[in-house]
Amino acid sequence: AQSVTQLGSHVSVSEGALVLLRCNYSSSVPPYLFWYVQYPNQGLQLLLKYTTGATLVKGINGFEAEFKKSETSFHLTKPSAHMSDAAEYFCAVSLPNAGGTSYGKLTFGQGTILTVHP
Amino acid sequence: DTEVTQTPKHLVMGMTNKKSLKCEQHMGHRAMYWYKQKAKKPPELMFVYSYEKLSINESVPSRFSPECPNSSLLNLHLHALQPEDSALYLCASSQEQGSYEQYFGPGTRLTVT
């Protein structure tokens, strides 16, 4: 079984400031990790993913995340916030094909609403 | 093209109606998913199809009936829904079940009156 905890349901930053959205996971096997963004009344857009290999992954729109196995974390960062970054962000985990039937199931955190003010 | 399309965008139905939600992808993906998202909550998995066969049913009530007529299409048939079923229904696809990323459609906003 896997679970995801996002610390902070709301994060507010100034335009140009650092964005840091926190995500911790629990998984019985090495998971795949994802960050998705959702704008109001829209579907989810993939920002970035970690599967294997390099632990610092870069995504779209200047976002990046670092997989830290020892801390079971996958925090999302962006050096300089833009007004267009205001949205809800979901961290998600899935299990790779390990022979069971629950693989591929995305389990989401509760989401973090990012507000960017001028 | 990484697009998943869903129709309709909005749907209002009574508790005695029968309606269907449609999802389509042309990326050659062999896994397709239905999620339900209530307001201010994360998406919750309902069903997974892999190679057009139902792989996962997350104990969804029988008033929701999925169908995968071919590898590009996924339907969700709705019958005798309750007001608490009002939500955003999201479809997603991935190369295979358990492969890396899922691509989501824009969703259908369902209101049950």
C-alpha cells in the first residue's frame, strides 16, 4: 500500500519568490512519484515525474523536484514564482508492475493550493 | 499529441436518467482510467482498463458501469445516480498499466439533481 502527505493545504508566495511545496510518501516498494497541476475547472497536467535514475528531476514551467529516499520526500520547487503558477498542485505515487493487481494506481496527496500575489 | 478528450464537458441529470460519459485518446495507450474528484479533494480512482479488459474496480457502486469498446475509447454509463455522485469525472490514459505517467482529460462536470 502507498500513501502521500502534502504539508500545507495552502501556500502563498510573492511573485518572484521561491516556491516550495512539500510531499512525503509511504510505499512498500520503490514507487514512481509525480507532481500534477490543476487549474480551476480543468483536468490534471503532469509537471514532472521520478521513476529511476537521477534524483533531481526537471519539469515544465521551471519546476523541479528532488527524490530523497532517506527522507521519503519529493518536494517541488521553483526559483521564481509567476502569477500564472497559481493553481492546485497534487503529489502522487504509483507502484510499478510488481505482479499484483494494484500497480499503476495513482494515489494522490490532498493537494496544495498555491497563491501568488504581486 | 498527448491529448485525452472527454465529452460532454458538463452534464446535468436527474436521479432516474441514464447517461454516458465518453473518453478518447489516440496515443496508442493500452491502459485507461476513470477517476472521480469531489470539490476540494484529490482524484480518486474508480476503474482501470488494461488492453480493453477491466483490471481494477475500486468497489464502485453498480450504478456506474464502465465500458471499453476498443483501445481508444472508454465510456462510463450512469444510471440511477444520487446527488452525492455530483463531481468532476476525469479520464486518463497511460502507455500500459503501471507504466510511468498518466495523461488526463479535462473532465466532465456532473451534476445530479
